[in-house]
Amino acid sequence: MLSDLFKPFIEGSPLSVMMRGLVERLLNPEQMDQWFEQLAQEQYTRELLFSTVVSLMLEVVCGSRKAVNAAYQAMEEAIPVSLQAVYGKLRGVEPVVAAELVRYTAREGQAIMAAVAAAMPASVEAGVKDGRPAVLPGYKVRIVDGNHLAATEHRLKELRTYGGGALPGQALVVYDPDWDMALNVVPCENGHTQERALLALLEAGLAAGEVWVMDRNFCVLHWLQRIAAQPAYLVVREHEQTPFTPLAPMAEQGVTETGRVAEQPIQVIGPDGQPVVWRRIRVLLHQPTRNGDEQVYLWTNLPATVTAQTVARLYLKRWRIETAFQHLAQDLNTEIKTLGYPRAALFGFCIGVVAYNILAVLKAALRQVHGASVIDTHLSGYYVTDEVSGTYRGMMIAIPPPEWQVFRHLTVPQVAEVLLELAGKVCLAKFRKHPRGPKKPRPPRPFDPKHPHQATVELLAVRRR
């Protein structure tokens, strides 16, 4: 399916070919521009195409270029406007456009992942997603959490005399742990907005049968009522200000890896205003949390067939979205400190989420070929993105953009076939993790103001003596 120009990179860096091919497929410039014209309400296209802005930001986010200005200079021949006009376009991208871009690529990416997973139909029937056991077999799990963007540099005129950190915004992210993919983003330009105020924007994405796993910030009765009204399910950590009435004492349910589990029925106000009975689960922790909590209370309306121990273990899966946020911050340049305008910063974050979803499709193909446990425990996201960013410039010189258009015209099964073939050529030893051991306690570091500096060679000499 691919021309002979691809052969050196298929053999030398198949991950880079997979990533660039998925970008061409999921971010088809023609579809992007047509989609933008239908969706945008405030912006319009005169000379600078939306697809060009997406391509520019993707190079910055994935590390091929270190800054927006560097990406602009590299693409200047293909960009018919000035750098100032590019920045103007960035600071005007509507949050609804950035959010819909994430949802669009998630839908298209899941279709490819499903085709990749079809290579193991028996595993799919057994409740396995892209080679991994489902988090809660028989249910679609959704994890939601908020992410505040880091403070930006003080480049804007209004920020130059401000001594504090300037927060460009925040976002709620809905994450699917089975597909390892962000399904939805709710961007907010005000970094100080309470997360609960954004929950109404998630209501349109609720669907029957889903299980929403949330921290206590989302234990808001009217939001929980909306979930139950779908009807859907919830697993949420209890907030002390959310009212309820216990109907029976706690009953011991057994032990999990993290603590002793007990359960009791509680009464809350249901979606129709009438009292309903939910379950309240207590976990007495073997080890206190980092905040010093020795016990955790969870609410759920899952049926009794889902045991209290299963609910407690399911809540622990929240760490997967925290891990996703960590990858966004460390492996991808999603929080660009030079973008001070909120809309530009949020657009950069959403492009980072799009890149994360593309990597999720790539890893789904790797799981099919090399095994889920190997990929999940040994594959380093840092080294994968480093490989792609380091190879990208030379690959795009050797393989000009028109050659990549073949990916636009492949059917979904054909894309899956190409991905699986390329995944088989990946040498995982080049991208393995190097987990560190437990942290050692920091020794005391007395400071002598009379001798604020010391030559390292003298300190080493003391060790030798």
C-alpha cells in the first residue's frame, strides 16, 4: 500500500511512520477545513486555513519544533500570513471548536482501534479492549477529572506588571480507561472557575449504562441525579457537604489490596425528586492517603451484583487519568508557556489531547502484536515521543507530504492492517521504561552564608579521603 520511499523508515523507525500516517488519517486537512467552516461561529477563513494552524501546533506539541515561532519559520513558505496573524488566529480559536476537535478524533480513533482489536475476536467477546481486560466487564467506564493549565510567561501587556502566576484556563477531561483515550474536553478560559460549575456542559455527553468514576469535587447531588436519570451509574468519593440519610449500620464486606471494606444503604433524593436508595462503601485504608485520610467513603448506584470490593477497586482506577495528565505534561508539550491568551493556551492543550489519542491508537496496535502486559508495563511514552519528534523532520524531507495522502483513502480495516504490519517491525527494547527505585529520604542540607558555594571536586576529594 505504501510506496518504496517509505521502506527506509519502515525498517528504521516504524513508530514514526505509524504516527504520521495516523495524523494524516485523523486530521485530514480537507476534512478539517470543511469541519471548521461548519462549526466555527466567530472565526472565519480568509487566507490562513484551520488545518494549517492544527499542523503548526501539532509540531510544537509533539516536540518537532520547540516553539510556535520556530514552527512558523519552518512552515513559512506554506503559510500565506504573518506570524502576528498566526498568533491572532490562535488567540481567537473558540473553546467549542477545540473541544469538538478532541471528540472528533476520539470517535475516528476508536473506529480504527476497534478494527485493530478485531484481529482477536475471541478476546473481544471475553471483555477485552485492544488486548487488555476491561476495567469493569459489561460496563462502559468514564473517568472525569479537572486539569488546571500551568501559569504562562508574562508576555502580555496586562501581565508584565503582575507578580503572581497567570493562569490561562482549565479543562474537564472525560477519559475512557478501556481504550486509554480522552473522549471529551470541557475547556474553560477562567482558571479560577470551580469545577462544579462546568458539570452542566458534560450533561449532553451522558449515556445510558455508563459508569462515571469521580473524585469528591464532583459529589454534587444535582450532577449525580443527572447521571442516575439516564439511567447511568456513578462511583464517587463522598463529600462531607452532600446530604444523605443512612438506613442501616455498616456491614463488613471483606478485604481488598488497600483496606477493609464495609457497606451500608443510604437514602438520597433521586432525579425525580423522590427518595432513592444508593450504596455507601467505606474503605479503612492500610496506608493513609497523602492527605492523611485513613478511610475513604464511596457512593454508588451500581447493582448489588457488583460487589463492594469491586467498587473499591474500580475507584482506584482513577489514577489512570492522573497518569494521562502526567504524560500530557511530560511527554507532550501541551502547556505552552508562551501562549498567554486563554483561548490559545486551551487550543494548545486540546491539540495535546488529540496527540495523546493518536498515540493511544498506535499503542493499541502494539498491544495486539506484542501483548498488552508488555506494552503497559515496559513501553515508555517518553521514548516513543522522542523517537517520533527526532525522526519527523528528516522523514518529511525524504517522504514529501503528497506521499502521505495515501492514508486518507484507505478504509478503516486497511489502516488497521498497515498499523499491525508496522507494529510487528517495532523493536521494543529501544523504548523500554527504566523505573526508578523507592526515593531515599533527603538528607539535611545546612547552609553557611559565609560559604554559599563549594567546588564539587573538593567535596569528592573528601569522599576519597
